[in-house]
Amino acid sequence: MFHSLSIAADFQESPARSIVLYRLKEPMTTNSHVAIAFAAALLGVCAISCHRAAPNVQSSKKQFDSLLAQEWDFEMATNPETASLYGDTRFNSKLSDYSPERFKNDRAQQRAFLRRFEAISPSGLAPQEALSRTLMIGRLRDQLAEGQLKNWEMPLDQMNGLHLFYAELPGMLTFKTAPDYEDYLARLHEIPRVLNQLETDMRLGIEDRLMQPRYLLEKVAVQVRQIAGETGSKSPFAVPVAKFPAAIAEADQSRLRSEVLHAIDTEVNPAYARLADFVTKDYAPRGRTEPGVWSLPDGNARYREAIRHMTTTNLSPEQIHEIGLKQVDHLETEMLALAKQQGFSNLAAFNASIKSNKRLYAKSGDQLLQLYKTYISQMRPEMPKLFGRQPKAPLEIVRMGAFRSKDAVPADYSPGSSSRPGRVNVNEYDPAHRLTLNVEAIAYHEGIPGHHQQISLAQELLGLPEFRKNADYTAFVEGWAFYAERLGKEAGFYKDPYSEYGRLENEMWRAVRLVSDTGVHYKHWTRQQMVDYFHAHTAMDEPNIQTEVDRYIAWPGQALAYKLGQMKILELRGRAKQALGPRFDLRAFHDAVLENGALPLDVLEAQIDGWIAREKKR
């Protein structure tokens, strides 16, 4: 899963996620009057130049590049945390604006940018520029469609939200100089303002009946209070002052440490405590009682929009549900064959054996961490056999923050930047109840050849605008990482039959998602029906099952992207192999899939069809 840094500054879902693609994605801003003035100045200059420009000038590369730069500057100014994570230091002392006025302003600016990009004729653009225009227009339309739903009024859940993101942000920023710490201190002073704005947004959500389920909001309250309770140097906000760069003078180190710890104890923690009180007493009790998004105003339309946004397809919930059922049946046949090789006559018996086999559970968090390191290390020398291009960015495997691990996935990935390595975050919570058989597949998914390979290569692309280097189309990003799990088998791994069964379990896990996500949000399943379906078709450990069903409830449609994205990549690979025959080169195919960064699935298909046609002529 693309986590904390699944950052994408696409003002789409909710403040909890925009920034974030902090594992996800959503909005972010400086204070609104600054952002509005900044945007107005940009658009004012534009309006004058566009009025004077002739059509042939509008379509010129220079004007198109200028418009791309203006749009990106607006995104970075209104999403300063995201800018910092991308290595853009211009707004390092700012936090985003989460006022209702900010979201209204976002929509106005998105409409204005959309008109201007639509006014540029693609006929005068080079192929890559024309593709960038198409992607930007689609992106802006997507943002506007999402904005209509007002998801920013329900900004917190147990997996996504500023309460988690801000606690992780210190560990993802770069600190080299005393001014870096001064900027960080300025951000700490801003946290009370942002959390107050979130409370205002949530009160509007109460009025509009836009609420997460009550039981999930109760989990949020626990998370917020846990963060508020970590004082002084134990706070996640104190990470930057645990160790200073040697270049910073001792006197400055002492002063900055004192000021940061003081801000944590007197400003940040009290603000978190106030938020915890609000969620506990006023907000969670009003949470919805039904788990499905269908129970929200315009719930069915919301779910269809979530599907379209997350999968970049026009598939209906019913179609996806049926695809899932067929995939479950197909995978059970494959898994049964392996179970029989291990001496079991049916899957139920094999799954029961796995669940009761203590040897297949982790002994400790350290063991889990080491397993991820081992599997990623063994994949490294195999990468040149699978790809012509390799990323320059380093990758590290670290422990997941304890304040979110109880409700988080087994592991996730945080993208790096020019000054920070990519990270696989390993969940060490309750290791004695975590099966190890699917760790190998998850390691390839989150690290290499999965998220780190794809995202780092995209960040390093030359000649493409920034929005494409940092694009986050969930079906592509997660579809690729899921596809990458199979590459481990092609590289000769999964040698232990239980690890191979773990890989198949991961396949089943993603097929079950198609059934259970559409089940709860479209067919009105209960939470228990989701849990029961997992038990009936997988050997997954209980913590993972519980976390998964809550994830789908909180985040409609996101879990559908994995299997649908993987299926499209496999379809395109089969098409290329059939068309090219003995000339098919797997390395070249992978490079072709990744050479444009993340793409909507229909655009990816067109690009690969073009690559196949060119390869045929060689």
C-alpha cells in the first residue's frame, strides 16, 4: 500500500488524504488569504496574456509550459506540506488552510485552470505535451467532481487524517540547518489553528450527515489521545530534535530543542487533547450506524464516483462484484492444487492448519522487520533481469509509527525525495498474531520491484512536468505493486511452499476485496458478512482481517484498484507477448509500462498499444 507518502497534491478526497497521499491523498493549503491572493495574481496575469494571445500562440510549447508551471505553483502554495515532501522548500514554514473558504477557493481555481488548459489546442503540441494536456484536463475534472461531494467535511478515520499525518511528518522531513528547525517550529505553532479548522469542518459534516461510522470514529479518538499523551522527547513531534546534524552549533541545538519541546507540550499536545475531547464527546456519538457509504446522502452516487476515481474505469459495482466472485473461484482452484501437494484434501483443512500452526506466526517485531529486509535484499540482484532502467533513489526498511500501527496494514510504502530515501514501513503491532507466510509477497509489493521501483522511476523522469512525475492514479500505482508480487516468482523466489501459498493468499485477498467492498457499499452487507467472507476464503490472520474490513468501510473503492490494475497490466502483457512472439522482451515491456509515470488505465492501454506497434516495425 502506498502510504504516507502516497502524497499527491490533488485536492481530491479529504483533508485526511490530500496531503496525503500521505498514504492517500487530499487537500492542503497555506492560510487562505495568502493562497487566494497568490492564485488571483496568477490568474489575473493569465487573463491578460490569454486575452491578447492568438490561437497559434496559445498552443505553443512555451505558453503550455508556463501554464503547467503556474498550476503546479498554485498546488504547492496551497499544499505546503506536500511541497516539502517533494523537496520544494519554498513553503517549509507553512501548514495548509482547512477552512471551508479554502475548499471553495480550490474549486474556483480548478475551474479557471480547466478553462485555460481546454483552450490550448493539442494540434500544436508534441506527443508528450498533448498527453500532459489530456492528463491535466482529466485531473482537474476529477478534482471538481470530487469537490462536489464535500468529503472534506469528514476528514478523519482510523487510517487517514491529519491527526496521523502530522505525527508522521517530522520523520519524513529533511533537517540539515538551523533554519530547517526554525521552519519546523513555525509549523508546530500552526497545528492548533489547523486542528480547530478540522473541528469546524467536522461540525459542518454533522449538519450535512457526512460522517464515518461511529465505531471507526471511536478508534480515531483513541489515536488522537495517544498522540496527545506522548510528552516531551517521547512525542512523535520530537523526532527531529533527538539528534541534530553536526553542522549546527551546540548553542543552537540547545535552544531549538528547548523551543520545540516547549511547543509540543504547551501547544501541540493541548490541541490534540482538545480534538480528542471533541471527537469523543461530540463527534463520534453522531457517527453513522451503517457501515456502507450507501447510507450517506447520495450514497450510491458517491460510491460510483469513488469507483471511477480509484479504478479509472467505468465499471459498475455489480460488474466488479461479479469479477471478484469469478476471481475467487479461479484462485481457489489454484490454491487447492498447492494444498493437495502438502497432503490436504481441501482448502478448509489446509487453512485451518495454517491458522493453528504456531511456527507460521511471527516471534517478534524484530523478526518481521528482518524478514522484510531479507526478501528485499534478495530481490536486488535480480532487478536488472526485469528492468532496463533502475531507480537511483535508495530504499530503507523501518518500523511503522506505534501511534497508527494497531489500525494499519501489515506494511506500507512512503515515497522518498531527492534528499530522503523511500521507506517500507513495517507494522510490528501484536506480532504473535501475525502470519509470516505472505510477508515475502508484501515485501516485493511495497519495496522492489513494486512501489519503490515504480514511484522512484517516475520521480526521476526527465522532460516531464512535475504533476506527472508525482501522479497518483491508484489503479496504476497499486495495480503495478500487486503485479510486482508475481515478478518475485518469475525471479525464482517463493521457494518455501508456505510462502508461495502466502503469495496466492495475497491474490485471494485482493479478489475478496472486489466482493467485500462492493458488498458493503453497494449490496448493503454488514461488517460481519465481510469478516465471514474473509474467513470462508482465506487463511489470513485475525488482526489483518479486522483491519482490512475497517479499511474498506472507511475508504470506499480504494481497495478495488489493486486487482483491477493488476488485471489490466497482465492483459497488456499477454497482448504484447502474443503480438510480438519471440521478439517480446519482458524488460522492455516493463520499461514501457513505467516510462510515462502513473497513468489512468485507459491511457496506459493506448500507450502500450502504441509501443507494440512500434516494436512490430523494428
